[in-house]
Amino acid sequence: MLIFLETLSLKSLLLEGNTTRRIGVGRISLMLLLMLST
């Protein structure tokens, strides 16, 4: 599951060169990781 989320965020980063989108995807993935780890 974690690997899937990481690959998904990486694909989004590669597709979108936007720094704002990059930060948004990072924050969302971090929140998901925190929710899954607890």
C-alpha cells in the first residue's frame, strides 16, 4: 500500500512540473502516511 502511494505521488511529480502541485501532492501523501501508520 505504501509503495503504491509513493509511486502514485512520483508519477504526479513527473507529470506535473508545478512546484505548487508538487508541494500539494507531498502534503497529501504525508497525511495519508500518517493516517495509515497510526
